[in-house]
Amino acid sequence: MSERISAPRARGRGGEDSAALDDDATLHAMGYPRKLTRRFQAFDNFAISFTIINIISGIFSSFGFGMNAGGPRILVFGWIGVSVMVLFIGAAMAEVASAYPTSGALYFSAGKLAKRHKGAWSWYTGWLNFVGQVGGTAATGYAAATFIQAFIALQWQSYEPTAQQTVLITALIIVLQGLANTYTVQLVALLNRISVWWLLIGLLVIVSTLIVMPDDHQSASFVTHFVNNTGFTNGLYGGMLGLLVTSWTFTGFDGSFHMSEETVRATVNAPKGITRAIGYSAITGLILMLALVYSIHDYDQVASSSAPPVQILIDGLGMGTAKAILLIVIGAMLFCGLANLTSNTRQIFAFSRDGAMPGSRWWHSVSPRTRTPVKAVWLAVACSLALVVPGWWSHTAFTAIVSVNVVGLFLAYAVPIFLRLRLGDEFQPGPWHLGRWSKAVGWVAVIWILASSVLFMLPQVSPITGDTFNYASIALAVVLIVATVWWFATARRRFQGPVSYGRPDEVAAMDLI
């Protein structure tokens, strides 16, 4: 039997509870005292995942790749198809989040759902999640730095961006985001609320200007236009690579799960936050994607430019308006990085709380003044900066490292979903659940994650050289090898999975007031 301790919960129809939930009692039943402040309402929890997914940041940073790997047909219809698959993943994860609403999220639930080898399942899930999130923070900061330099180059044409300048700007961005996360939970929640409106209003501004201002647009049939400039002769393979545009965008929605211990009525609001963030991002992202696709003028010129979305803005809106739109995009990327770092910090806090990281007693401490895990914030900052450093010498090396962001995160998503499926009817769902659709949704999610992860590690450009080789598989292998050596060397003797600090009444007495 799977270990499962839960607080009593009243369930209502449609997967929601019929009475107010006692969040602290639920946490105490899982063996943890309350150390973080519950200030996140339903909207705040949704906001963090919506901001990390960040359709403006994701689409603008990867649109050029999609133009050459499938073109409009894959950009639009690939977006629709992959969005549906991601919604399956999110729904399956949301069901697990309702049952185990803790900051540990994926690694905690993996340890609880495993029938055997709980420590090993939890260990690998936690480290995949950690590396994926650190890579996401680094990648988002790097993308923001790249677009900041694009803006500077448009404003002052004598400016020439360099790799070193990009690394320095990225470092500054991540440090500032660390400072924001150092202060109170209320500040982070406020910034995430602002980010939602920034994204929605920004989307409205971008789409409306692309509809109104350009002199002409592509015909309706342009959406079926297929392009394969990957260098591979197989068009199917080239088009499949284009699906990565959507997959890259839809990462980080586990942020709602990680914020469970700071969310009111987390057993319902955390799973809602996950599914709503994916659903709203799918719809708004499709609108933005269509606006960009139909605003392309000279396809070959745009596809070969250094920043295709920026070129679309310049061609259709003029230099002045393009620069103003670019500021909206940069702002979206900065908000995305901030939310990503917040989620990363909570995962470090929880993983350390169970003794799974070197110096764990440092990283799970909470500031008595701000009630935030300040030391975990700066560990996340330091690790993200470490990933950025190789970009000083090689863009290829940096790209290889941050590619693990997507593969690491999605594999971490797959583990608890798979373990829940393997547990079968022994799984005890929370108030938010999928009912009879649970198994079908879960298997679709796991199969898609495995297929898309393989796709992420395949060569993306031909001919394959040292500069064009996809190093994601090597980077992922390094992570798994290090985790495996570490596990067999020392970790398996001291880490048995999520720990319990005592009986519910005992851990209740440990709460920080």
C-alpha cells in the first residue's frame, strides 16, 4: 500500500469541496509545520503559472525557430495540438497537486506515490525539477537580455551587442529578481498580479496594432504554408521540430504546485491555478501567434533575420511603434523570470527541508522578518548565474545547458503522474480530481512527455557540426550521472524521501506564528 496520510476533506460535485478547507490541518497531516505565510489567493496562484508560461516571452523568443521548422502550418496548428497535450499534463498534475499541496510538489508526491524505492523516485524527481527550474530562470533572463540589447541597437544603431554584454545584463536581471524575491510574499504576489495584467494588456496592444497598422496582411490560406529550412530533407522531421516552439513556451506551470503552502484553500486553488494558466495561455497564445503569422511580409527576409518577431514589428508598424512594442515584450520576460525564480526558490526550500541538498539546514530557513526563504532565493540566483557563465565564451554551450530546462521539467512532471497511474485505485484523490477520466488523461500525458522529450534531444539543424549539435542529451546525461553517483555514494543512506516532522498535533506546535 502507498503511504498516504491526509486531513479529512469534504468533497462536492465537479471535483470541488463543499466546505472551507483547513490548509494548516492538511499540511500537518502530511507531517510539516507551517513556516510560510499563506497570502496567495486563487488569482495569485494562477498568476504565477500564467506568468511563468508567459506566452509573449515564449512566442517572441522562439518564433524564428518555428518559421524555419515547419513555418505557419506548424506554428499555428502545432500550437493548437501541443496546447491540448499540455492541458492533459496539467490536468494530471493538478489532480496530484490537490492530493499533496506542498512546496515540495513533484518530488514530494513522487516519494509518497511510489510503492517501493520511495527515496530514489523522490531524489531523481527533485533533481530533475531543480535543474529544470534553474535552467528556466537562466534562459528567461538570457532571452530578456537579448531583447534588451535588440532594443538598444534599434535606439542607438552604433551599439553592437556582444556575448559578454549579454551575460552581464543577464546577471544583473537575475540579481534584481533575487532582490525582489527577498522581500515579503505580499510583494511577490503583487508583482505577479501586475504581470497578469501586463501580459493581457500587452497582448491586446500587440495584436490590435498588428491588425490595424500594417498596410496589408497575408491571405487566409497562408496559415497552411509549410517551410523546412532545418537542412533536413525529411519535411515531417522538420515539422516535428517546430512543435518545440509550443513546448518551450508551456513550461513552469508547476509553479502553482510549489506555491501550495502559501496559497489559501490550496487543495482546490493550486490545481485550478495549473489548469487555468494552461487554458488561458493556450487561447491568448493562439491569438498572438495568428497576429504575428499574418503580419509577415517578406517571409525569407524575416526568417533569416537575427530576430524575426522584431523584424515583423518593424516591417508592419514602423521603427517607433516597434520599439514601444519591444518594451512590452521585455517587461513580460522580466516578469516571467521573476515568477520562475520564485517557484525555483520554493522547490529548493522544500527539497532542503527533507535533507536532500548539501547544506540543507541553510536553504530551508525562513527569515523571521519577511517570512520568505531568503537563503534559498540566493542559492537559486547563484545556480542560475553559474549556468549563464558559459555564454561568455560560447552561445552553443549555454544553449545546451538551458535546453535541460524543458527536458528536466517535463520528465519531472511525468514521474508523479506515472506513479499515480501505477498506484491505480489505491490513490486517494484530493477535492479536485478527474474522476473516471483520471487514468486516460494520465496516460496521454506520460506518453506525450516521453515523445516530446526525445524530440527535444534530437538534432535540430543540418549539417550537424560542433556549433549546431544539440547538446541537450549530453547535458541531461551529465545531470543524471551526477545524481546517480551521488545517490549510491551517500544519499541513499540518509535520504528516504519526504520526511515527517511528527504527528499532526506535534507539527502544529512547531508552526511559526
